[in-house]
Amino acid sequence: MYAFDYNHPKTTAEAEAAFKAGDDASFIAGGQTLIPTLKQRLRQPSHVIDLSGIADLKGITVANSMVTIGAGTCHADVAASADVRKAIPALAHLAAHIGDPQVRNRGTLGGSIANNDPAADYPAALVGLGATVHTSSRQITAEDFFTGMFETALNPGELVVRVAFPVPKRAAYQKFPNPASRYAVVGVMVAETAQGIRVAVTGAGPSVFRVPAMEAALAQNFSASAISGVQIPADDLNSDLHATSEYRAHLVGVIAQRVVASIA
Amino acid sequence: MVEITVTVNGAPQKAGVEPRTLLVEFLREQLRLTGTHVGCDTSQCGACTVHINGRSVKACTTLAVQADGQNVTTIEGVAAKDGTLHPMQAAFKEYHGLQCGFCTPGMVMSALALVERNRAATLTEDVIRAELEGNLCRCTGYQGIVRSVAAGAKAMGATVGKVE
Ligand SMILES: Cc1cc2nc3c(=O)[nH]c(=O)nc-3n(C[C@H](O)[C@H](O)[C@H](O)COP(=O)(O)OP(=O)(O)OC[C@H]3O[C@@H](n4cnc5c(N)ncnc54)[C@H](O)[C@@H]3O)c2cc1C
Ligand code: FES
Ligand code: FES
């Protein structure tokens, strides 16, 4: 690991100021992605700014059919939250299946979505539930937030502060986990929301995406058989040592049907 | 150098560390607590598992500065002062929870955390297996480890389901 300076700000304003002061600074939340990256010398930040002391980034509130989760909340706390389990059980289930207990005790919602790993779980929840990302300067809808592989709409130095998830009528998430890392080879969130049915897929493509053909079919008939004929083109999907794009395309259909069957 | 104070196994430790120092390096190289192992470079094996404020974490994927002001427990802090093994350690010995022993400190730390996390419900074999997801063992095939954790949990007063 290359050397860096370390800051431990107490407010988002201090964190933003510290970011500007460094010539190539990086925030750190749980460190479950950043530290492995630093260990491999894939990044060389001048400053590492620790967000763990910022009270504004913590906590879970449920009010007015909205579950709001601070960016600094770790996956284990989302999974264990009685409020989340009651309001959006699918979200608690998703958080409970990220990585392993040690990763869940440190890794955070904000870090996960800021990183936008194509195989991360949370992007499916944000897009599937139609969530809104509140940053240090604006609000961004989930679909505008995730812009590409490891790419988001965040500007340099802009912080994710919290994410607001509207409570759906029903929703479920399942993934086909990579057996070693538990990252999603394919993960699908299906939700019936006030805006209609949403189907969001992670793991399969460069970044999370919706499947309009499945959404339309489910709006007509909310059953697994309604989407059994929907073909997912493999052309733009990921191919790696874990799965070919054709295999992933097939898995999207299989997992989506299982998810629908679980809440139909 | 950054000054940090970390309470390790109950005793406050004041030290200067480089920000890039990993918690596991701080524990092993500065405090000479070599019970916490490093088994991989990819944050996957869990041999480095310690507790921060009672929660299991991978010390190879935590900076020492991130532990500033926190309570860290390592495998050296688990047995009684007179050396009597903790019931979980004793169970690993009794039920063949180890062969080479490299993964064992991390397994025991994860086991202790999973027993506490699941106090409210019956600890089933499935839960034990799922919650050891972050700990790899290259020797035992896990059967002995699962039996050890179940026996250790029982000795710690937890309600434990049937384990094959
Ligand atoms: C063994 C292992 C298994 C894993 N398995 C899974 C899995 O199954 N599914 C899954 O989804 N993930 C998995 N992960 C990743 C894990 O969920 C990480 O916690 C997450 O990707 C990053 O969160 P973090 O808080 O650790 O972020 P960090 O590593 O601290 O930061 C990641 C990036 O986000 C930036 N950042 C952090 N917080 C903010 C913020 N508030 N605003 C703006 N930028 C910010 C940082 O600058 C950095 O660039 C796994 C990780 C490991 C090590
Ligand atoms: S040394 Fe392998 S996970 Fe920490
Ligand atoms: S006993 Fe050898 S790695 Fe587990």
C-alpha cells in the first residue's frame, strides 16, 4: 500500500473541505472495497478521508412510507433493523446476504453505491424500489445515479449522505451468488410500487438495468409464467471466468421467475 | 505518523502508526499479538478476524487508524487470565475443530460473534454454516468446526438445534 495522509472529519462540510484540500483524495467508509484496492496498489490517493465519525451519515428512519438509510450505515445494521424488516423485508434480506458477517459489519450502503461494482447487490434495490440518493448537494434518482461500470453521477468530492426508499406494496430480491465472494453473478429485485412494477437486474450487465418487457408482462399478470417467455439479449452482458454472457442472460430469466413466484 | 489509542484485550495501547498500517499489522508487528493470522490477500479467508466493539471484522481490511478509540479483542483476549480455555476454544479442541490450526483464531472469533448475534433464537446448523461464510479452512472439511461451534455455543448457554 502506498502512503497517504489521513483525515477524520466530524461533519460533511469538513469532509468536503478536506477532499478539496488534497490533490487526489479519497473518502473511506467501511473500507471493504477501498482497502483491498489500496493493498493491490490499484489506487494511490494523497489523502484518505474517513467518514465514520460523521453523525449525519448514520441511522435508519421510517416515516411516511419511506425508509431512509444513512450512507454510513453498515449492511449488518440494515439487515438487523426491525424497522427495515417490517417496512421492506426484501431490503433487509438483500443486506443480510452481502458478502459475509465481517464484511457486513463494516461495509456501508454509501460505499457500495458510490463504488457501483457491477456485481454489487444494493444497486438492484435502489433501482428496483425507485429510491432517491441524497448527496451533499442534491437529490438524484437511482436510475440517474448509476451511470456505468464502476461509474456514478457523483462529482469528485460529492458525498452520498442518505438514500430514501419508498415502501413498496410487495418486493423480493434473490441472487445467484458467486460461491467464493457472494457477489451477485445475477441478482434480481422485483417490486410492485406506487409507480407500477419494477424489475431491476444487477450482476448481469456493466451496471444495474431494468427489464421493461418483464415489467409490462407482470403488470398484466403477476406470475412467474407471465415472464417465462421474455428473452434477455446476451450481447451487452458481462462475460468472465464465473459465467458467460449467455449463461447470465439465462439466469436473469430463472432468477426473476423465482423472485416473482416468491411474492405472487 | 498518527497517534492512536486502541483498547486491546482490555488494556489501552497508545502508539504511533502510519495511516496505511493495517489493523492486523499493528496487532502482529507492533503489539506482537501474533495469534491473529493473515491467510490471504483478498479479504476472503477470515484468518485475521478480531472483534471491534464486540463485532467481528477482518483486521486485514481495517486500518489501524480506524480502530482509534475503539475496543479490540483478539484471540489472545479470549481465554481466562490463568490460561483456562474459553468454552469455545475448549470445544474446538474436544470436537476436532482444527487440524493445522491456521484458520482457528479467526474461526473462534467468528464463532463467538455468531453466538452473540443469535442469542435470541435457536442456533441451527444452517445458521452456523451461513455465518462462517467469511472464514475458510483448508484442512478440516468444516464438519468438526460446525460441531465445535455448536458445542461451544451450548457451553456458552445458547440454545442450539440438532447438528449432524
Ligand atoms: C470478501 C468480500 C465480499 C463481498 N461481497 C459482496 C457482495 O456479496 N455483495 C455486495 O454488494 N458487495 C460485496 N462486497 C463489497 C462490500 O459490500 C463493500 O462494503 C462495499 O462495496 C463498499 O462499502 P464500504 O463502506 O466498504 O466502502 P469503502 O471501501 O470505504 O469505499 C468504496 C468507495 O466508495 C467511496 N465512498 C464511500 N462512502 C462514500 C460516501 N458516503 N459518499 C461518496 N463516496 C463514498 C469511497 O471513496 C471509495 O471510492 C464484498 C466485499 C468483500 C471484501
Ligand atoms: S487475511 Fe484473509 S481475510 Fe484477512
Ligand atoms: S485447520 Fe488448517 S486451515 Fe483450518
